[in-house]
Amino acid sequence: MSSKWEQLVETLIRLSSNGKLDWQETSDPEIFQTRVGSRLLQLEWSSIFETFTLKILGAHGGVVDSFDADDIVNLGGKNWSPEVENLVVLIKRNISGAEAELDAVLDALSEKEDPPF
């Protein structure tokens, strides 16, 4: 089971980094969610303990699977908490619009540069 959980975390990080997932805020500032097909994924980041919990909610809204960083490690897997922390920072920046603004500034600056020879 650990390998599937790790594959899911790794895929979420990769797709989120490439802008392929649309994460949304929830009423809890440490929980973010994204829809994948008919399922909802909830990512909870604990800034106090620097760890995460990932929940998969089925089509009817109930939790069908849930695991955290310790579950993966206890089954012999990697500690994904540092990568997930970076993911949470990216999610927050995307939600706030900071990433889009930074991209716009970089694009505007690149237009001002002299073209290479």
C-alpha cells in the first residue's frame, strides 16, 4: 500500500508543480482540496508538526482512504513531508495569485532584454 500512497503523493507534487491541478482553499487554512474525476482529494498540512494527511473522498463525499506521512514511513517508504511542505507553499502562492504575478513580471522583464546574437 505504501508504494501506491507514495506514487499518489509524487504524482500530486509533479502535476501541481506543472499547474495541472486546481487546488482550492477550505475554511481551514491548513486544508486544501482538488477534484480528480469524481473524487475529491484533501491535503492537510500541519505546520506545527511539519507533516501531512491526505484524504480521498469518494463520489458520495465519504472518506474512502486516508494516510499521513508516518503511515508511508512506517511501511518502509520515504518521508515526503519536506516535498509536501514545498507543495503547500506553491498551492498558497497559486491561490493568492502570487505565482501568476511573478510570471507576468518575469515576462515583462524578458521583453526588455536585448535579444541574444
